[in-house]
Amino acid sequence: MTDFFDELETQDAELREQTLLKRLPEHLRWAQESTVWYSQQLAGINPHEINSRSALATLPVLRKSELTELQRKHPPFAGMVATGTAKLNRIYQSPGPIYDPEGQRNDWWKVGRAFYAAGFRPGDRVQNCLSYHLTPGGAILDSGARACGCTVIPAGAGQTEAQVQVMHDLRVTGYCGTAAFLKIILDRADELGVDVSSLRKALFAGAALTKSLKDYFDGRGIAYYDAYASADLGLIAYQSSARNGLIVAEEILLEIVRPGTGDPVPDGEVGEVVVTSFNRDYPLIRFATGDLSVILPGASSCGRTNMRIGGWMGRADQTTKVKGMFVSPQQVSAVVERYPEIVKARLCVESCNDNDVMTLHCETEGIDEEAVVQSIRDLCKLSGNVLVVSPGSLPNDGIVIEDLRPVG
């Protein structure tokens, strides 16, 4: 059995670049003719002239943070799904809300290579602990694990003791989901005296992997890897056994741009991740993820030849990922709008025992805190706390969501 998912991973780097850029003009022409959105956004652009990275950088950037409003005006996908040719299996809802399509091809999000690089193989039993309800996270990982021939247990999130029992009874060998939740499962197994030593590998997605979590899994002898993917783009980058950054997915064009612009930054400078996808169901051209990263020099020592990035390094905007789900300033504003008593608010996200904790700091003379807690759950799809502070005590700096979690 080969060490690589397919031949694209070891293709000559320059040949890969030339091949993608050669495909780009035809892909742009197709997007102009097949989608309402790009027929408007790329109107007047000659796609045959967009055949280099410098030419690509002249095209407008589409920001993920804009999708909610664009889809509201033109439901369900703002005209970005191919008219008449896209064959969809499912439609999901991500926080925002953002509606995400899923096509009918196997491993539509192309996450299989991330599982393969993490050592997942036929015969592995994989406990998938991202949510399968409404949001696409569980389905994304499910499809990637099955693309490697694994058997998947669709465990979803929560129900810790049931997760422990499943892991023990089925002799689970692999896990996918957030790192923090796997720690919760393993800690609970220890408390119950349940043997889950069959688990030897994990692919983490949906949340940052902190140093304390790395130390924890190192201590347990679990081989863990990171995958960087989104519901819109599928796989963006993945970690290999070399553990020197994340390898960019071979089927996309990735740029790092100066936040708030579409201007590429020099290699080695931190900026916002922008991706052009060649997905014919849902073509996204210069799609700005809102994530910060950096291009690393050279190729991976594992033998994969594509460019590498430094992994997730924060957010270019204030949209923040909490427990694997995005929370946006618009969602926080929607909560606040329900309560005229709140003069001002700031959502603070912290890490407590490697778990994400949200607290909405509210400037108010008094409020029904339990009602606000329920509104956070309703509108953000996550639990959160409320802290009442005196009017005028929050900084006047325009920050709606403050991420106080350590990075790295």
C-alpha cells in the first residue's frame, strides 16, 4: 500500500502549478456561463486573460462573512451554485446562517487525502464526533474517512458516557472531531475504568489544537493530525507525518492576501487565506476564508510536493470558531437586539481546561440573564454565559467578539 493518497501529492510542483493555471481560464469561463453570481461578478472580464497568479489577483474577492447577507437576498446560495448542472445530495446550514450544498460525488469535500496522510486505512473503525445535525461538519469527515476505506461510527457530539461505551465496545481505532472533545471522552473513560486503548490515531478539525492538548495526546501515545477544511471549499490543507506545517490541498489555488484587501502578500508574511476552488457544483473564485496563515518555505520532508502553510493563526475578521462552529458579529448583534436594556455587548471566547467557553459581557442596569443565555443558544447554536457589567465599562474599540484563547 502506497504512502500517498494519489499521484497528485508527489507531482512536480511546477507542473502542478502550470496545470492549475492552465485550467483556470476555462473554469472562469464556465463559471461565468453557469452561475448567476459569476455572470455578474465577472462581467466584462476576458477569462482567457486570467492565466497567471498575478492576473488572478486582479479579480474581486468574495468574503465568507458576506455569504449570509448575499444568500438572504438571493436564496438559497446567492446564485453561486451551477444552474442546471449541479447535482446536490443535501443542503446544510452553518451558523450565520449560511446554507451549504453537498454534491453527489464520493468525498465531495475531498477530505480523504487528509485522513490518508494521518494514517487511516481500510479496516479502521472511526468514531466521528462532529455534529451530523443540520451543520455539515460530521458529513465532511464521514465522507473523507470512507474514502480511505474506513468504517465510520456517526457518533456526533455530546453524550460522553455513550461515546466511551462505543469506543470500548467497537474497539475503535480512529477518532475524528475536535481535540478538546476527544480529551473529554478519554478522561471520562479513565474515571469509569473503561479500556479504550484500541484508539491509536486521530484527525482533528473544527478548532485550534493547543499545546496542552498536544502534550496530552503525546502522553497517551495517540498519533494526531490536523485538517483545515470548510463547508464551502472542502479540504484546504492537511498535516502529514512530517509535522512541518500543513500541505495545501492539491486541487485548489491558494493565496495569502493582506487582510481587508485582495492583494497577495510576500511569502512568509501573515495574511488572510484566499482560495479558488475548481468544484463544478459550487465554484468559488478568490474566496476569502477570514482565517490568517502564512506560506512556509520549501516542500514537506514527507515527499508531498505542494506548498505549505503554517496552519490556523487567527481570524482576519471577528468571526470566530467556537467548538468547531463559527460565531459571527451579526449573530451577537441579533442577540443584543432582542434586549433594549443592553447598552453595549462584547462576546469573549476563552479556553477553560481545553474547552471553549463563550461569555457575553453586557452593559446594562439589569436584565433576565437566563433569557439572554437562551437567546445565545437559539441564535448562535452554542451554549454561552452572560456577565452583567456597568454601563461604560467596555472598551470603545469596535470589538464585538474577542478571542482570548492561546494560539499554538
